[in-house]
Amino acid sequence: MSPNSQPPTVPAAVDEEIARFIDRLWLKQGVSQNTSSAYRTDLRTFQRFLTQQQRHDLLQVTHEDLERYLLWRRQQGLSPRSTSRALSALKKFYQYAVGERLCAQDPTARLARPKQPQSIPHSLSEAEVDDLLNAPDIEDPMQLRDKAMLEVLYATGLRVTELVQLTVDQIHMQQELVRIIGKGNKERLVPLGEEALDWLNVYFAKGRKQLHAQPGDWVFVTRRGGPLTRQAFWHRIRYYAQQADIRSHLSPHTLRHAFATHLLNHGADLRVLQMLLGHSDLSTTQIYTHVARERLQQLHATHHPRA
């Protein structure tokens, strides 16, 4: 597919089958809206590739078709990470198709995932986190809301989507816990901590109803009474980072990474961290040990007399 050409349309029958697959995935595995959207895009991209190559549709694919597609992705300069996600979408789709007897066999069965370089998540120092958390003007109801959100995010390590979708019944003030329904519809309980709890109480008393008289079930509301979007909160974080003159790399998960790294730096157990973050596999959590190790090496180099 050339970058200047119009991408081929996806046949209606194929698009309907993709929609049925996404619905089944959501019902059985509780995948997030972001994952569903990404899988739908990946499957449509593959179908457009097949059309452009004058090959079969999704339900008549061979192993060789998939090999050509993976080669095309490499030639386009697409990252191993995005290709791995696309392959995950294809594997799940063909497992579904075989189960529904839409395909005789799974053409992805012999495909290997592309190797990915291990990426180290960017974090903030504890001083930078303090500066970020102190940036909002708490006299303003909207910034007071943002202050409470930042405090809860750093105290709990929630995903941004989990934070913006928090409802009042998920927060247990007496037990100082927040109940999260995470990826795969898995529930976990995460401690809030005194600081985050104090700012939540201030926000409930002086900010929430000032933003909207009838805020409903959402904890963190806009002036229209609904929840913030992930994108809106990300823009808010960037704004406060500029206010605090923080020049470190930022991502939507920066405070989640800081939460994990700082806990490890202060001696937290990796298994405990895995439960708090809601990781299904310990190997996902282990990436933070590299960040903590780098920090230990820096401390050693700075303070050891023979470093």
C-alpha cells in the first residue's frame, strides 16, 4: 500500500465478522475499549493488505499470506511492538474463527512473535513527583480535582483509564482502600494512603460539587458532570509538568511508573508490586527492577568512596 493511495475498503461481510469477534472477546475476556479498538484496527489493516495484494479475505488466509504481511510490516518500518500486538489480534481472531468453524485450521499456529527490545519505562525522581503534585492551585475547584487525581495516581499506581473511570462506590474511606476492576475484568484492592485520602476528602468537600451540582457516580468530574477522558487528563499532567519546570520524559503512565519504581527503591517486594499494579504475569513487573537497579548504581557511583 503506497502512502499516497487511498486504502481499500473492508468488505461488509468481513467487517461484520470482525465486529462479532470483538463482541465475543469483550464478553468472554472483558478486554478494554482501547484494546478492542486496537484489535479492530489491526484486523482491518490486514484485510486491506490482502485486498491490495489481490489475495483472499480474512477467512481464507494461508500461513504464506501471513508471512507476506509480516514482511510488509517490516518493510514499512512498523515497530516490533505494534507488529506483536497485530499478531496477537490475528491469533485471537483465528482461534475464534476455528472455534466457530469459520476456518478449518489456524493459519497463525506456526508464526513466531517478533523479538522486542526490552524497553525501560521512564520515571520521575521523588523530588520531581513532589513538584508535580504541588503544582495545582488548590483554591480553584478544577485544579483541586487535578491535585486529588495526581495524589491518588501516585499513591496507587492505577492505570490512567482506571483513574478517570473511578466511581464513588469503588472508594472505601474507612478501610482506606480503592477497589479496581482492571484488565481481564480482574478485581484488586489497592491501599490509598493518608495523603491521597486527605486530598480526596478535601476535593469531595470543596471541589466536586463546585464543578457540577449533581456529579452522579463519577469521582472525578468535569463541569459537565461526566468523567474526564484519558486524553484530557494527560493534557492536564503536561500542563502541571510545565508549571513545575519538569523536563523529564513524560507519558500517560509516568506516575504509575514512578509509583512502582519508588516502591522498589524503598524495599517493596516484587510480588506485592505485581498485585498492586494488577499485572497477570510477574515478568511484566520485573521490568521495574531494571529501573531500581539503575538508581542503586547511581547512588553507589555518587556516594561510595571507591566508586
